[in-house]
Amino acid sequence: MSLHLEYLNPEQLAAVTAPDEHALILAGAGSGKTRVLTTRIAWLVKSGRVAPSGILAVTFTNKAAREMLTRVSAMLPVNPRGLWIGTFHGLANRMLRMHHREVGLPATFTIVDSQDQLAAIKRLLKGMNVDEERFPARELMYFISGQKEEGVRPREVRITDEMTKGYADLYAAYEEQCQREGVVDFAELLLRCFELLSRNEILRDHYSQRFRHILVDEFQDTNRLQYRWLKLLAGRSSFIFAVGDDDQSIYRFRGANVGNMADFERDFNVRKVVRLEQNYRSHGNILDAANALISNNRNRLGKNLWTSAGQGEPLRVFEGESDNDEARWLVEEVQALVRDGTRLSHVGVLYRSNAQSRVLEHALFSHAIPYRVYGGQRFFERAEVKHALAYLRLVASPDDDNAFLRVVNFPTRGIGARTIEQVQDTARQNSLSLFKAAEGKAVVFKKLIEDLRAEVQGLPLPEVVEVTVARSGLIEHYKTEREGAERIQNLEELVNAATAFVQEERVPEEGEPADPLTAFLTHAALEAGEHQAGDGQDALQMMTVHSAKGLEFDVVFITGLEEGLFPHEQSITELDGLEEERRLAYVAITRARHRLYLSHAQTRMLHGQTRYNIPSRFLEEIPQALMKWLTPRFSKKRAFEPDFSRTKEAFPLKRQSRDIGGFRIGQNVMHSKFGPGVIVDAEGQGTDARVQVNFGNQGLKWLAVSVAKLQAA
DNA sequence: TACTTTGTCCTTTTT
DNA sequence: GGACAAAGTA
């Protein structure tokens, strides 16, 4: 077992063998980031700098955590279980299970996913008779998660108006409900854990003494709370090794804060910044295109990828008359690639939004080209599986109201809306769980759950699952449904998943709940399961650009490069939204090893309407010398005359829209008081001209152009 | 109470 | 075009 340090380039070696101090590794796409991280861990242990138990490695996805664990195990002759390698949420969960009393949670607390969280919020709003027009459930969920991710509890919410006051009150009510039901959402896992460490000095010292080396993957994706969590955990005596790429920060919409990289450098007085710029993945032309594109972004830490491989072939660009035409062309190209010996699984088809896959799938399907679509429904998120899990949750803890409501009348057993409302009223008045409040009502269901609990008492986990599924009546129900066969299969698969879980998870990890059912439910919530049929078969790989991050393909198609789609129209009026779209395009381009196709279509069906799109600005930001047009460049001749009568507020038209006092929609501006902003809307002319500007945290403002002294930025 | 029809809204996603 | 929720019908 060797670390093979001799195969590392000088920068990689410098990172791997960095001294005991904080370090920031700017790791460009394809620069061997994972290798550096895993080798660093192995090197730390082998050189005797730290015991395996002194290492904490954090990732965002279970997949990344698994890969890290596997690769480290291959380099070290130690039981990998001693290493704390996991996702932010997984590690927080571990700590909370170990110290659940200190944070005021039951030992069997349940983790709810976003779906359940939304359901809980809807239920809350209904119960409180809140006008859902004024406070939409989804908005409230974003608000709550957003606040939690900033480390803000309800009483600390900055109240600026009636609206925020309302949101803050509902946030408080939501927290009470969760506490009463013993459930914890994703953001709560982190916040609770953060509060645990910040309040309990002894515990904090214990952990920061223990974890001398903290390694963080995808640092550009951390949110404020995760940053503060790391800071707390590091204390004064530990060293943080942060690996990230600011150019690949594409998750701002869910709270990621690229600024954490610059903050880290400053707050931790980082002296060691290593840039990994040598790319081992792509040919020169592809890298040049990526570099040129991303250089249009302003707020960068700065980095330029290079390769010792040749220039390779030019990027191939295609303009379709329509989305169907684009799909037809893609099929032909793929068929040609296959004839030339390319394996389908080495070809990635990328798009900005999921809705785009349909047309492509249709074309592929009718030409019998096997494909696999990533993303979408995961195993533990399927309705039938969630139903079965709800029964299991009630077995584990009958007071789980979310689970109760999900299955009290599913399959239908004559317990209607009115009965449920009565139970909910009783529950509210007496602060009881629905299960307890259902005394004398919903008798059939109550008895079912009670019998079930008695029956599975003491059985091994797989049998608990099997019996629960059998008694739930779900299978009989799906037998009557037309497309129920697959659902029944999934229910059977759930039993298999439980069997596999028991066999694999064997040695309980530190902090793993002793009760196997709770452990299994936690596993189901934390790991949605990338489980899909048809694995292993050679198939074309289709996915959104977001889900392509971290992957690579010999050949990549980036489709739908059109204004309004990519960059997405909604990004234009978000502060720094366009830069994030450009980073997204950068991620897409850098997935390709040898060949890259870029395509756009003149017309596209979207939301049931034909849209007339102009080519993406990103196509113009790539040097023409790197590209070979398969169709005449930006053909002036349009195959169809736009029929604007059916196009409401076509985005491209808006973009080209008129000047208002020297400004236009989508333009970045600077205001002396509110700082940077982006113009969202405009009205009036001349001295009356007004523009609406999105100032991010400062809010949305209407300003008179003649008064506001806006500067183009 | 349970199933069917109509109306509204549309990114990106992991935990 | 499709998911989801509210309103309508047996």
C-alpha cells in the first residue's frame, strides 16, 4: 500500500504534504481534487501526524463521502470506521444522536426530507387558518430554511415589515410543531448541532481537541451556517484543509456562499493557498473555451486551467430550426459516434432544465438508442415507498403526525376529511398527537397500527419491514391500479433494502442509534438512494448541468444554448444571477474530455407555447477560432416567422428592450447607498423614467433615474 | 366519501 | 406539457 506521491505534480504534492496549518486549495475542474484530498488523509495518518480518529472529512453528497472512504481505505490499513468521513448532515446527525439529551431531542427523533417539510408547513398553515395567498407554503419553507442556514432562530429574525413579521411568527409556530412531533428537518440538523457546540464548551473542546485535521470538499458550496460550524469545530487547535473552486459554485439558490472562500482566507489567516491548475481531463480547445467564457465573470479568485494534452478538435456547434430538429440532429450524431466505436456510456447529454429532456428522450426512444436519465425520482422519494415508510414511522413513533396524515386514509378506508379535521381539532385543543387524539375516531386505523406495533415487536428489521408492508394494504391497493406493478416491485425492493442495510451497516458506528428501525429510517431520509433500474447497461447519460458536476465524459453535448433558457431568464433579474449561469456553463464545458458539441434551436416548446429564442450570449463569449459551425453561424434566415400573438412576454424581446434613461433590464448598476444591484423592470420615459432594481439583501426598489444617480457597473 | 374535472404555476438540487 | 390543488359531481 503506497501513496504514490511520485505521481503527483508539484502543486498537488504541496497540497498533500502541506504543514500543520490552515490551507486553501483552489482546485480547478479535472485537476485531481479528490486524489489530493484522499492522499492528504492517508499521508497525515501514515506520517504519524494524526491518528485516524483525529480526522474529520466533510463532503456534500453521500456519493462523494463513499468514494472518499473507499479510496482512503485502499491506501490505509486501518478500519475506515474510525475515520469520521461523511456529509455535513450525516455528521451532524451523528453528533445529535450521541448528545440528543443535551439538545432536547428524543433518542428516536425522525429526520424529514423537504417533501415532508413542505407537507408539515402546509398542515401548519391550514391549522392556523393562514391565508395561503399571503403566505405561500413554499415561500415559507424557503424563508425558514434560509433563516436556519444563517443560524437565525425565530426571535432573532430581522423584522423589517409586516411580511417578515408574519413569516417570523410562522417560523416560530413551525418550530414548536417540529419539537412537539420530534422531527428535525435538514437545516435543523446543522443548526442544532451548531448550537450544541457553541453552548457546550466542554463538548466543543472535546471535539476540537479530537479532530486535529478537518478536511472540506467542495468548499465553494458551503453556506454560512456550515462555515460557522466548521469554525467552531476547528477551535484554536485544529487545521482546516479546504478544497474548492469558486468558478464551480452553482448552488447559490440553496444557500451556498462563494464568499466563504475569501472569508476563510481572511478569518483563518491562511498563508497556504495552493492552485491546482493543471487539467488532466480535457483537450486544449475545450479548456480554452472554458477559460475564455469564465473570464467574463468579475468576482473570481483567479485561476487558469492548462493541459499538456494537445489542442484536440474544435468545438462543434449546431443550430436547429426547432427543439425537435435539435433532437433529430443529436440522434444522428450519437449514431455516428457509436459507428465510430464510442461507447454510449461515455457520452453525456446536458441541459439546463429537466423539462428539456422530454423531446430528446422521445427522439432517442424512437431510434432505439438506450439512455439513462439522472436525477428525478429517487428510490426513497417514490410515493409508494414514502407511504410504506410512513407506516414504519408510526411503528417507531406513533406521534409522528406527518406520517399519520400521509397514510391514515391510504389506502382508502373510509376515514374522510371531516373525521380528520375533528381529530386535528381535538389534537390542537389538548396538545396531543393525532394518534392520541384519534380516540374513538379512525378506529380501524388506530387498531391497525397498534396491532402492527405489537406484532413486529422484537422482530429483526427486514421482517419488521416485510410485515408492515404486508399489513398496510398497500400491495392490494396497487394491484387494482393500472401501473401498480412497478410500485409493488418497489415495495418488495424496500424489504431488500432493509435486508441489505442490516447486513452492510453491521458494526454500529459511533453515534448510530441502537434501534435498527430508527437507524433505517434515518438512512432513508439522509440518503434518498441513487437506486435505478437498468444500471450497468451501456446507455447514453442524460442529466442537468447541475447533476453533471463532478462527472466527466469523452463526448459531451450541451443542448439548448439559448437566451432565456441558458442563461435562464429568471437569473437575469437576480443579483449576480448571470455570473452563476456562466459558472454553470463553465461546469458544463469542463465535463468534456475530447469532444464537445454545443447546440441551440430557433424555436422551442416551453410551457405549452412556442418560444422564439436567440442564441445564448455564452456562444458569443467563446472565441470563434475554437469552434466549427455545423450549420451557418447564427443563420439570419429563420425557418419560421415568429408568431408573437401566442408568445406572452417573450424573454428575448424583453432583453433587447428599449433604453430607459441609458439603462436596460438586466443591467448591473451601483447605488451609493444600496450597493450593487440589477435592473429588473422599468417604466416611463425621459425625466419620468423609473427603474426597479434588485439589491439582493437590501431588497427590491423603484428608483427615479433622474434622482437616484445610478452608475452602470 | 371518493373520484373527476378544471385552473394555476412553472429553474437548478442535496441533505 | 404536466404536476398539483381546489372545486365539482356521483
